[in-house]
Amino acid sequence: MRVSLILSAAALTLSASAAFALNPPPFGGSQATYVCHNINGAQPPNARAVAVEQFGKTAFEFLQATRICNPILEGEVEDRASGAEPIPPGQPEIHYICYRITILDTDAFNNDFEVLNQVEQQRYRGDQPVEVCLPTEKEKR
């Protein structure tokens, strides 16, 4: 099966003066924060995709699922200097499954970017893609 995806990148280049810098949008542009858990014993799906995102274009094959990311429903980040800051609640029906991928072709590597969020302001360099996270419905059993 071949799947065509247009994925919007969650990683944004931010300046310290950005109006939404304290809570930049994560997955899907929402203000939700996610906790991710490892997945064990996943079978690989039989799927390939081409994704265009802010760092470039990548053709890849899905390998096995690696993580399930659940939205935080309530919580806070403790800042040693200024106390606790609330974490915006997520939408309980939206989760993400992350899949390890094997690259077939890419120009999305060696990208410099800066992040600013509730726990850090940092510069990074992105290497080639290693995972894709898809919005997923989940039922806890």
C-alpha cells in the first residue's frame, strides 16, 4: 500500500519575541502536551509514504510502532525560578502513534532551528527523519 501524506511540521523556528513563545503549538497545531509510552511487540504495517514538512521532502517505509502519545489532561511545569505553570489540557480523544521509519529518499537533514517552550530555549540541529507520528483514536482496555 502506498500512502501520500502532507505533514505539517511540529518543529518551528521561533524567536524569543514570538507572541505564543511560552506555549508553542505541538502536534497538529494544538496547545496540548503529550506523554509518550514505549510500545512493545508491534507488527510492522505494510505502508510507504512521501511527506513534505518544514525541513524537506522524505519518502519512507513504515516499520513498527514505537510509541503511543497520550494528551496530558491536567498538570503543571515547575520552574525553579518562578514556581509552577499550568500545562494546557489536551483533547482526550486525540492521541499519536509514532512509527520508526526507513528512509527511501530525503533532503530533510542538517537543519538548524531554535525552540522555546515551558522548559527550555535551545538551538538544535535536526538530522534525517527517524519517526513519523500519526493522529490516532485509541480505546483503553
